[in-house]
Amino acid sequence: MPSPPVSPVVAPDPFLLQAARCVVGHALGSAELLERNLPIDLAQATRLLQQLQQVGIVGPPDGDTYPVLVHGMEAARMIDAVVKPRSTGNPVPTTNVPSPWPAPVSPGASPSTPAGGVVAATPARSLDAIMADLDAMIGLTQLKGEVRSLTNLLKVRALRVSAGLPSSPVSLHAVFSGNPGTGKTTVARLLAEIYRALGLLASGHLVETDRSGLVAGYAGQTAIKVHDVVDSAVGGVLFIDEAYALSGEGPGDDYGHEAIDTLVKLMEDKRDVLAVVVAGYEDRMTDFLNANPGLESRFNRFLHFADYSPAELCAIFATLAAKGQYALTPEATAAVQAALTAEYNARDERFGNAREARNLYERLVERQADRLASIGTPTRAQLCTIEKADVDAATPSA
């Protein structure tokens, strides 16, 4: 008796997971939608919809569209249980031709990005765990409330979509303003995880870059660099630090303006699979947003990072000391408080905020080592104790 025919087993399409998140997020299964938001052609987009139909994400086509069958938490569970395994290396029986595109960067991998640093996404965490990390950050009270409000808005929007109610689109892009050392990169990383936990971004990794990572020194090369960096961030967050430097060299800075023009277009083309966060000093970010007519319209969420107060700087110092298993004498504690307060009161735009606390901590550790070097065999208690003399030696001008 002849054996039944067996569908050939091929590598799954590497964009299946992103396609699933895209159609669920829009409540619309459309090849044109996938073609516009993913680096694929119309034929591959159609094949992806057929695969999503096989696993029950979308139903049979009705004209040019496929109705989305699952929404909200049900969709998230199905994507994790059914779609994700098919997107991460488990062969799927299918008659489709395998995709010619390389697989996107998976969590934990380090994609090659010639311009910019990549912080790979950690294994998926619950939204509660991510928000707990945000709440554990010292200071930033108002900002934490704004991030929580954004999270609630996105959660309720998903519920409205699942209930068949109209829902306005929400931009994932954001402007972070504030002085250095106020936690902007840390919050950007948490925001990437939040978007991932809510099913809005596929991987939730963070790509960090600046002007040097986006602007080339030769005509025609800047757009290529911007495309490369943006492509490496698809599925996650692109964090552009000191973004104002892209427009900081005036009207004659053709390369910087080319980078901005290219970025504006890509932010629109990939708005459903990419979030862009631009960061820098508050006044300079205003000039940056005015550098291109379409740039300001891409951002409607502005988060300000206030300077840490002296008490918050002391709390950051105490956290560093506790992690290093150092204890300060009462006199040393008072001296540290006085030193950080003096730095705060004398601050200017070069003030490093949390970096000031870290720098002071590292200087104290060095001065303590200098003091203990003259002791033959320090006791455990001596190795763990910071004295006022160490603070005085580390802050001669305080």
C-alpha cells in the first residue's frame, strides 16, 4: 500500500512571529500591511498570512484581507504557544518555499550593528516584574507615573480592540529630555520590555546609537548607515542619545539633515515594528524637533528626567556601597552627604547626576585601599569600612 504524501519540511519563515504581532495589533490581516511594515515582498506577505491561517490567528481570506480571529490576552497566549515555536527553529510541514530573508535577531543574541550598541532582550518577563524594576529606581516619581499611564493606555487599547470597539492609534516613539546620568537608557530598556510584554514589539531589544552611528563622512553613505541601524532595531527600540547632534551643525550640515530625513521616513514605514526614542538636553531637543517638518509630528510623548536631589544622590551612593559590601561610619556618611550636596548646588549642564554618586563611590574605594595598604593584614571589618578620612582624601575641595 503506498505511503501517504508528506508535505516537505522547511525552515519556518523568520518573520512569522512579527507578522502575527502586526496583524493582531492592527486587527487586520493584510498582505499590504505586512509588506509595508516588514522587509518582505508581497508574495512573502501572502505566504505568512497563509501560515497564520493554518495556526488559527486569521481566518480564510475575504477578498484581499484575512479576518483576525484572536485578540487581547487570547492572542498573546496563542502567539507564545503556537507561533513563537514555529519562528525559532522548529521545522513546520508546509508546501511553501522557505523565506530568503535571514532570521531576525533572537533574544540573547548580539546582532552585528556596525554603528551603535545592541542590548539584547532578556528572556520575556511579566509586565508586573518590569514595572517593579521601574518602581525600584531611585527618584523619577513623575516620570514613573507617566510611564505607568502609557502602559495602562496601551493595555486598555488592546482590550477595546478585542471587544471590537474603535481605538485610536498610539505612537510608540518618545522624546526623553534631561541631563546626563538621570536613567534615560535604563528607562528606555524597560520601555522596550513593556512594549514586548504587551505584544507590541516582537523582541524588545534595545539598540543604542548617536550621531556617529548614523552619519557617514561621504555623500550617499548616511542613508545607508541609518537603514542598517534601523533594521537592527526592528522588533525593539532604537535609542538615539544626544539626538540634537544630528542637527547641531547648522543648515550646512547636509549629512546630519540627511540622517534626520531618512529616519523620519523609516519611522513612518516601520511604525508598527519599531519604537524610536530620542534623548538629550531639554532645550537642545526642542531645536532638534524643529529641524524637520515631519519630525515633531512623529513624537507625541515627551518624558522629562529631572535631576536627582541631594537626598536621592545619597540613596544612589548607599545602594552602590551596599552592593559592594561597604559600610560607612556615621562621620563618613555625613561627609558624603555634604560632598554630594555641594556638587548638586554647584551643578551646571555638565553635572552627571547618578554618575557623580558613582564617581565619588569609586574614589572612596580607592582611598580606602590606599589607607589599608599600610596595614599588614586588615580584618574583615576594616575591609568593609569607609571612614571619614577616606571621604576627606577623595574630596579635597569639598
